[in-house]
Amino acid sequence: MSAASPGTALVTGASSGIGKVYADRLAKRGYDLILVARNRERLEALAGELRASTGRKVEVLAADLAEPRDAARVAARIVEEEGLTLVVNNAGSGTEGPVVGADPAKIDAMVQLNVVALTRLAVAAVDTFSRRGRGTLINIASVVAIVPEFFPGAYAATKAYVLAFTQSLQTELQGSPVRVQAVLPGATRTEFFERAGLDANVFPEEAVMSADNLVDAALKGLDLGEAITIPPLPDFAGFEAVTAARLALQPGLSLRDPAPRYRG
């Protein structure tokens, strides 16, 4: 940790898109950085830019988080980095369409990255932060987590996991000095669509947010103390109402007898 830094932030998927903007904004907030992504060349270029523009210490950690050994290596770094105070779990991928007819290997790789690796890093982060009495974990989910009917394939399910896992962590860590935020972007103008074999132009222009606006809003949500931040949602009361209705079901979700409609 260099002088006057609020700590070190580790950002996954940092070579482009949302992760790259997080790296820029966090460096400008005074964080030293550990940048994680597969593309070392891109990471080195970004690190050089950030060192020059902000004066922060920036380290590159090239890793393919879809590979269990690389995920374990990054998790170990989270545990070992003494100055680490923030982890942005941003790395993720999507598939190009419906499950029916899809390449199972692509779905497996997506689940490995979006679910397994994210969980491995999140567990390392909250465990480490809990021992140290300080730290913040940001998990990047997606709005498709709450409207999976509008997005084909298994991608929405992986993001629903991220949201549910984050909410579970928030309950477990309630009252502790460790913060956990879930960020749910809508369609965002990044390389995600191209990599997933999708066309971002299927969305109207007014429905696609820039990565800059997305991250700025997400960090504002963090500053406001939000547990869940949905940058494009005009009225957060709607999400709160859905959450309240869902939680109101709890007393009837586990009972000795079947519901009357299933009897006779």
C-alpha cells in the first residue's frame, strides 16, 4: 500500500469494459491496484496508463479464472495481500443463445467463470476481510438475474446465483465491518456482446448504458451504502416491493402438510 492510499483493490476482468473503468475510478480514488485478466498485454498497457495518470501502484496479475488453478492462484493472492481492502468480482462471460443446441463445453466454461471462480474469490475475500476487520466485496451480477425470462440460455441463471449468493453473504455479515455490494447492470456497451456472439444493436440506443456511467453509478451506490445497486432502474421502490413480497412467502415455504390444492 503506497502513501495516502485507502488500500489496495483487486479487480477481475480488468482489461476492458466495466473492469477497466473500475480500475480507472478506483485509482483516481487513491487505491493501489492489482489488475486481473487473461490478456497480459492489455493489462500492462492499462497499468502503465494508470501509473502515469494517478501515481498509484498498479500490479498486473494475468490469469484465466475459468481455469481452476488460476482461480486458486488469485484467491491465494487475496489472502496474502496485506493491504487489500477491496475486491471487484467482475470477470464473467456469456453464451450466444438458448441452451437447446448449445455447446455444453461453452456452458461449462461460463459456469466455471461466472459461478465457481467468483465464489472462490468471494469466499477468500470475505474470510480475509473478516479476520482483518475491514474490507469491501463488490460482485457484478446483472438485471437478468431478476428477469431471466427475457434472456435465453444459462447466463441468467449464473447471474441469479451471483445475486442470491451476495444476498446470503450480506445476511451472514450483517453488523460486521465487511461490506458486500451486488451491482446489477443492464445492457452495457462493452465487448461482452461480441465475445458472447451477440449483437448489442438489437437493443434500442436508449437501453444501453456506457461502462463509464455504469461504474460511476455503481460507486455512487456504494458510497450511499446500498447493498444492491441497479444503475438503470428509475424507481428502486419497485425492487424493494418485489423483495418484500418474496420474503413474505417465507412462513409458508416449509410446512408439514401439502397446500390444500394438492390434497385429495
